Amino acid sequence: MKTIDCYILGGISNETASNLKKQHCVSSVTIIPEGDSFCSTEILRRIARQAQADYILLYIKTTELSLVAYALERMIAVAEDSMAAMVYSDRFIYAGNELKNAPLIDCQAGALRDDFDFGGLLLFRNDAFKEAVADMDCEYRYAALYDLRLKISRKSAPVHINEYLYYEIETDLRKSGEKQFDYVDPKNRAVQIEMEQACTCYLKDIGAWLAPEFSPVDLNSQEFEYEASIVIPCKNRVRTIGDAIASALSQKTTFKYNVIVVDDNSDDGSVAIIRSFESDPRLVYIAQDSSYHAIGGNWNSALHHPKCGKFAVQLDSDDTYYDENTLQKVVDAFYKQDCAMIVGTYRMTDFAMNTLPPGIIDHREWTLENGRNNALRINGLGAPRAFYTPILRTINFPTTKYGEDYAVGLRICRDYKIGRIFDVIYNCRRWEGNSDAALDIEKVNANNVYKDRIRTWELMARIRKNQQN
């Protein structure tokens, strides 16, 4: 019988350790001292020196763990059959007093997010674990577990067992919309720096890292009637679309601009509000036909409209600009930074425009030297986003309602420089009407699979780009 050495964190219940010791395949159970973490390189080195069994099991949560009968034997069997260096499985979670299914997703090449959810129970082949730890040349406080799985995945992709093999307690009961900005919370900056370092090393190892060398952008290559267009896609936003349009039309600029509102068959009264602004000649109203467009398709309609300006600037239908100077700052930044895309800084607000935690999101992890690489680790680039129209017309948005902006941003920074504005220029309004405010786990998983797929395609393209240079 293949055996397992188990490692759990201090502070966990004695019952978890006792349950693990009862498993026939478990050789030992070691409790990591309270205050220490699997995110520490030193702890992983200690485990690598100590473990003698065929497999190493880490339970990375501090809540009670319960196993389905023969769960560990099943994990071993799959690892043996697949020759995987790492396996993980679906699980059940107790959320309050409710027991829920908590399926996970497959870990593909582009699953580079450092917050990728493997669940709490991770099984490693001993020799692969030790080889990966021996290859670690940085001492991390926060990124060691991330570094470990990246190094292991170079030899063998983690295998997802889509079977429910254990129970754990979910302590974070926030809605999906409240969780999604944790990675850019300023208090986590030290963590982000280490995660970037680990990801950068991995990208260099697999030949996907890009040096800060960019194709030139000729911002005067074409003539446009308008210097800029504010693009507002809309689908059933009767409560907010008026605020967005008013904010767009209030911009003070030294140049000619317009506002393109693309309505995707709204049936809640949004169209009447849009049309109430038609007395302003700067408003361009596009009514989509009944075919499928989503946010990406709506953007493409605006982008290829003959009235679209030289720079296409984002404004979501439930957001507003920070003040009347936003558009001027964005256009000035294009010329000052000589780039194909600009990303600004935004303030999180509630529906009434009161600041919400974590407050100002400036994406400081984006640097000219490494931003295009670090973009593969995070799940978004910031807002508002603005594009040099001639380049974006050669790329287009994917016809989807999630991740379309991220896909375009990755594609642009593969070749061109993305500029940044670190002043607050945008209000990102979070409310119950947001499309991602309270998603169920299946929808969250589907969204994550899509963004991982985008990154997978981008990795392939960047590796090929480096091979051709």
C-alpha cells in the first residue's frame, strides 16, 4: 500500500488530526506550529526534509476536515494511474448551517492566478515535492505554496479529481462581488510583490516572459472627426444609465469628443432614458439587432462606427467618471506616454457613491518593466480602460459578457505599451444590480475557466513570439 505523510496547521481541531491518523494509508500526521504557514519556503523545506512516505498531504485550511470513506486511497489511485505530481478534488463545504457542493475547475496552463482554488486538501508525490522544493532559490513568506505548484506544473499538470472526497468549513461567507477585489487590496501589497516574483520566474522558465520592448505606436497615422469617444454599452440599466451619460457629457476638454451608447435590446426603460439625451449632438445612439452581442459585441459596434473617435474610452453603464477632467487626462496620457492603451485608477463606491472597502484601486502591480507579464497572474487590469482605435480595430473584442476587456488588454500588451494613470479618475459603483454581485459557484467557476483559457492562449502566443525573435 502506498503511504502518506500528512501535514496540518496548528490551531486546527484535534479531531482532524485524529481522523487522519485513523486512515490506513496515513503513515504520520505532523502539526505545523501555530503561526507558521505553508506559504513559507522554510516550512516547505522542513517538510521536504522530513517526509518519508510515498505521498505528502497538505491540508492548508485551519478549519475542521472530514473525509469521505476511502478518499485518500482514491486520491492515491488517481495519482498512480495518471502519474500526476499533484492531485486535488471537489469537496463539500459547510457554509453557515448549510451543506453545499463545492466543485473546482481543472488547472490548465493559463491558470496562473495565485488565488486559484484547489480546495483545502492537496496531495503531492513525494519525489516531485522534494524536487520542486530543492529548485526553490527564493525565500518567501507568502508565495511559497504558489511557487511550489508552479514548479511542479512544469513537469506535470495538477490533476483535478472531479469527485467529492471531503468536507470542509467555509469561513468567508461574503458574496462573489465582495470577494473579487481582494487581490488588489492595498493591505495585501507585500503578498502581491512576492507572488509577482514567483510568477515572473516561472514565465522566464517556460519561455513566456516578455522584455519591456514594445512596438511603436503612431498616434497620428489616421484622421478622425473626433479625438475621443466615450463608449457606454448598456443592457437593462434603467437605474444607472442616466448617471453614466450625464457624467460622460459633462467632460471638459480642449478637443472634440462624442459619447457612443450601445443599447443591447434593453426592455426595462433604459432606451427612453438614453433617448432623453438625444438633444445633445454629441450623443451617438446605437440600437443593436436581436442577435447575440454581449459586452464585447457592443464594444465592437461602437469601435467600427464611422463616428468613433481616435481614442475609445470606457464607461460602464452603472459607473461614472470621477470628475469633469477624466477624459482630458486620459487623452493627454496617450500622447505623453506614447502607448496603445491607457488604464486608470478607480474608487469603489456603493450605489449612493459612498466609498467602499478597499477604497482606491490603483493596480500598483502594473509597472512598465513587468506589467505585461504580471498581467497573466491577476484577473483584471483596472479601470477606466481606453484604447487607440486603429489598433483595437485590428484586434476586436471577443463576443462575450465577461473577460472581454481582459482578453483585449492581454493581446495589446503582448506587442504594445500600456500606459497608466495613478490618479483617481473613475467611480466603480458596486450594487445589487451588478452582473457579478452574487454569483453561484458554477458561474464563478465558468468565469474563471474562461479567463484561464484566455491566459492559456496568450501563453502559447508569447512563447511562440519569443521563439521567433
